[in-house]
Amino acid sequence: KIFFSDFFFLLSSQYKFRDLTIEELKNVSKTYPNFTFSMNTYTFKDGSQKDLLNFSGTVPVKYGDFYNIPIHLWILDSHPFAPPICFLKPTVNMAISVGKHVDAHGRIYLPYLQNWSHPKSTVIGLIKEMIAKFEEELPLYSLSSSEAARQSELLSYIAKITAGETDMKSKTKLGGGKNEGCFNKITVVGAGDLGIACVLAVAAKGAADKVVLLDLSEGAAKGGTMDLEIFALPNVEISKDFSASADSKVVVLTVNSLGNAQTYLDVIQSNVDLFRGIIPAISHYSQNTVLIVASHPVEVMTYVSWKLSAFPKSRVIGVGANLDTERFQYILTNLLKAEVLAKDAWIIGEQGEDKVLSWTSCNLAANQTEAMAACNSREKVANRAMEVLKGKGQRSWSVGLSVADLTDSILKDKRKVHSVSTLAKGCCNINSEVFLSLPCVLGTNGVIEMVKLEEDPLVQEKLQSGAGSIHDLQQQLKL
């Protein structure tokens, strides 16, 4: 009773609905007596601070065995009309397992929070949903003693950065060997079929000195990841720790949410929620990396990666139509014996059925008659090539080979032209921030320049239509 009377005094000066908040405190304390309450300063994303009521404790989660998951909830001064801000509070021997409900910083995202409405929504109800969701996807995993020591070192280092006590340039010392910052290091995020295919293809290409597979899946190694561990490949490391990605020259994103979404928009939003926990951690550990997005839908997820990373547009690209273009040019050259045409032919726009065929800007012939004849001939050959291309799905290993091709061009600064998803604003009278596949010269810092295409009104119309649809979809997402 004395405890709550003390809080009554503290809350009276700033909480607008003091009595309702005190009632919530009593209910939580009665149901979860292990929770402790305090007043502390919370720092918001914009840097502003406020003294807020918060409570910490553990909630019981059954995931095979029973686990006590530590959580930390901040109660806003407009409670109960605003939802709490929720975090995991892992101990030094625990690490966060990033998923659809938890980001890399331990911030918890739940439908209950998004749909918060007083008086239907309560902290007790929130904790019950939290337990239910954690039983589907455990948010923490245990670290070995060596991993725990490294985790503690990293947390200490980050604290020093926050306090301005250390130089960011020194962080390469925490990434592994002392010369690691000089290596051509690639990180592949996601240990599904596509992620493993990318690792194998990149390793086979031989462009990277080290390949890290960041496995964000739950529990012990399964399937292909286990096989990679069994049949260990030189210079390939498997880790669940974001710090293993430190100083990567290229980071490949292959993760896709496997939630029970009901609509296409829900599926994409699940992916956005997943990326919200991944991209900030990746960009923290590899501040000069080039991001290659292979997650679906690639145009939208490349846009999301660009926004969440705050990287320059040149250093965020999607796999886009690179595979389709390479296949198309191969068909023209080797099957239809039209090697001259293949050099200037590109698949652009959206990945999938709405792909667009375009040509590099060039003079077909000296006069108009010859130009029309050459154009008609070119279109016939191109249509035949498109027919051959139809039905050739993008298997994981095919996309993996395409990703290896892109990383090779970047790491070796080849200045090779690829059709990749890049920011299309300003191209073909597109005024919105959308990513579409366009021919781009790739080098060490990502996109160096875009290659100019023929000014074909039909192509421009298709690109503008695709850009409009993508922009409309992006406007419905919660970033």
C-alpha cells in the first residue's frame, strides 16, 4: 500500500489519467507479483526525454520447456488511451532472436499494440498476447559463455559510443581479426533456401574473402544450415549474432516473413516489420556496405531498406530483373544467334509478369527507312526470345547465381551494367520514390550511373503505370 501511495504522488504531477493508471498498476502487481515499478527517463527517437512510469519483470512462456522471458514496459503519460512502449530485457547470457514481433533492439511489436483502444485494451491483456506470440516464436536464445563475453564487450562498446568516448573507426577491432576491415566480406541475411543458395554461389564465385550467413531462424541449426556446418566450407561462417556482419562490403537480404497474413498487403507489412528489426542493426555494424535486396516484393522491400538504413540511394539495390536480363541476352546470343542485338537489350521495370523489354539508346540506321526495317526485325527476334524466356521460373539457386554475379561486379569494381532495382524518381517522368529495374553501372559503391534507354513512349507508359501501382502500395504500409 505504501508502494502505491508513493507512486500516486509521483504520477499526480504529470499523468493525465492518474487514477486509471494506478488501477492498472494494481492489476499488474496482483497478476504478476514479480514485476518491479519505477520512474525513469525515457529517450524518444527524436531525442526528446520524459520521466515515465515503467515496470520490469518476467513472463512465463511455454516453448517445449517453460522459459521466463524478461520484459520492460514504459507507460506513457496519456495512458490508458495510448499503448505502452514494450521491450525485451535480455540478460548478458541471452541474445535477441529478431522476428516478426521483435526487432534487433528488443522493441516489441504486436497487433494488440497497433489496435490499442481503451477500455477494451489493458496491460494484462497485452501481456497475455505477448506470451501467446512468444510461444509461437521464442524471442530470445541462450549464448555460450564465449558469445556472452563478446556480447558484453559489444554492449560496453556501444555504451561508450553513446557517451562519445570512442571513435567509430575503431569498431573493426570488434568484428573479428584485426585485418578484417580490409577483407572483401559478404553477409547473407536469412538461412532459407535462397540464403543458402546465395552463400554457395558467392563462395563458388570466389570474389569474397569471407561469407557470413546470418541465421535469424528459431532454435538450433536445421536443414541446409546444419549441412553447411557439417560440410564446413572454407571462409564461410554461420552466426545468429548481428555483430558477425561487421564491416561487410556487401549485405544480401533474403529473409521473408512466414506469418499467417490474410492479404497481400498483410504479407508485405509482415516483411516490413521484419526488416524494421534487421536493417538498423545491419547498417550499424556495416556503415559503408552496399545492400542487395532479394526479398519479396523486391521493389517495395528495396524501398523499405533504403528508408530504414538512411543510406545513399546508390548503395541500396534490388536483384530486380538481373536474372531475366541475363537469360534474355543469353537466348538472343546463343539460341537465336543475335549477338549484336543482345548487347543493347534489357528487361526493366517490375520483377515478374509485368517486366518490360527495352533497348539501350543508339542509332539503328542512317536513315528513317532503314531504321524502321531494322526496328521491325529487332522486334521479331525479341518476341521470339521473350517466348523462350516465358515459364522459366526463378529457382533459389538461379537467384543465388544472379546475386553472386552482382556481388562480383561490386567487390571487383567491374563497372559492369546490370538491370537492378534502383530509385527511379526522375527517370521516364516518374515523380514518386519507387524502385524499378533499370540498367545501371555497378562498382565498389553500388550504382555509379544509369544507362540511358531509347525514348519509347510505350515503355515509358508501362514504367509509369508500374511506378504508380508500387507507390500506392507503399503508401498503405506502416514504416
